[in-house]
Amino acid sequence: MDKNQDGQISPTELQEALAQRTGNTDNGLLNMMFKSLDANNDGMVSMDELASLAI
Ligand SMILES: [Ca+2]
Ligand SMILES: [Ca+2]
């Protein structure tokens, strides 16, 4: 999922991963998912944050 391998998932990376897996590109859903993943609200989802949800 981490395309540029910086150890963080950006909203764009999450969107691409979501589109690839589900074909869903709905922005509302994406924002909701991203917010729930981004526990510390820094605008990026770290591997720790991702692991805590275990997608
Ligand atoms: Ca990244
Ligand atoms: Ca974060």
C-alpha cells in the first residue's frame, strides 16, 4: 500500500489501494476511513496506525 515507501500512507495512497481492492473511489468513504485510521490526526497514516486496525 505504501507506494513511495516512506513508511506512511498518504490519502492518495489509501485511495489507490482502496480502488485497487474494491473498485471503490468514493471520497466520502475514503475520508471516513482515513480519519479512523489516522489516530494522531497528522494527515498521514503510519504503519503503526495501520497495524492497529489490521486491514
Ligand atoms: Ca507513502
Ligand atoms: Ca497519523
